[in-house]
Amino acid sequence: MVIVAGEEEEVGRGGGRIIGGGGSAGEGQAARRGAHLEIGKGYTPNQATLAGILTGEDGPNGKGKAPCSLSGKKKKCKTVVEEQERKSKWEPPPVGWVKFNVDGSFVQQSGEAGIGVIARDSSVQVILTGRRVLFRCQGAVEAEARACLEGFRLAAQWMQGPVIIESDCARIVQAMKEREDRSAISFILMEAKDQARLLPEWRVAKVRRECNLVANDLAQLARRSTHTAVWLGRANDCRPSN
């Protein structure tokens, strides 16, 4: 309530005003009753109300704003997270196939290098594991190429069914899919393809580094220990899974 120049001014809810003189209480009440049109100036009938939104009366078909639903966005975000988690985990091969994960390890400062291989079937049973130290390796790409060759060589020696070779090196995977390669590692890739022809069926696939941890452990172990070995089954010093 604000008193201005002897007048009584009351601000209405909609932004209107009720003005009453300094008369009696009855005159003030009459002024208030007569000012109902002025009070309603700030309110529009089409404006959504909280009660209307909650009851659905002021929905998408009206001129008010309807409550928004986040269920669709939550489902989409959940699907994206699940897909990312799936891609970060090693997946077994189809039934009847054996998957060889291969990786190379190279240290530029010392020139030390090693490769690691692990083969598993569709039931996640470890078929074999292997590691090999590399001498006079020229770089990381060569180490990855030699790891791919080692995978195909072991597959041709021990497997009789179809094989998948997985590597986290996109350069090697792409080169194995092409007919010809003229790079410095072409002779290694040619030998790997010769070994692959001894198999009834084979594939090469690119995987994320998170899915290739066991092969990476074996490659680093070979580099540090300067030891080469192959085990039928899982090596004692190899982590059980990715």
C-alpha cells in the first residue's frame, strides 16, 4: 500500500492500480469494486497457468507452454554410453572362428621392440599366447607389421578353421586389405598375406587400444625380457582378459 498526495494507491496483481480517495471505508470498497477492469489489464486469458500445465489443459494444442519430457534424451544418452562401453571391451569371434589379437611395442630411444599374440575362440577360451623379441626393428609401424605377420604365421601353423586378426594399428589393417603396398614394410605384409592364404578364411579388423591390452602386455614383456616363446593356452604372466 502506497500513499501518494493524500490518495491511496494499491497495486493489483496483474500490474493494474486501484485508486481511492481519502473518503470513508465504504467509498474505498466501492472504488475497489469498480476498478476490477483496471486490475485485469496485466493478465491475458491465453496465458498458461501452472495448474493448466499440470492438468494438461494448457498443452501443446493451446497457447501455453507444455512441460517438456527428458525421457527420450535420457534413453539416447544411455544408448551412446552403452555403445562406447561395448566398443571398449574385447568381443569374442563368431562361433567356429578364432580371433588373434596382435600388437607391437617399440621404444624409439633404445630401439627395443617386441610383439605379442593371443588367440581366443567364441567361448573366450584361450587357444594360444605368444611373444617375440625383435632385433634391428626400424620403428613402431614395422613392429606392428611384424606382429600381424606373427599372428598369421601362428594361425596357419595351429588353426584349421577361419581366423580373424585384430590390430589397433589402422595403417597395417588398411595395408592388409589392399592388393599392393609399396612402403618400406611391403615385404613383411607380402609374407603375412602368403601365410593368410594357407587358411580356409581370414579377416583383418581394426580395434581400439582398450580391446588389445593382452597382446600389448605380451609385446612389452617380450621387449623387456628379450625372450621369445609360444604357449598352447594362456601364459602364466598374461592378464586373463581385456
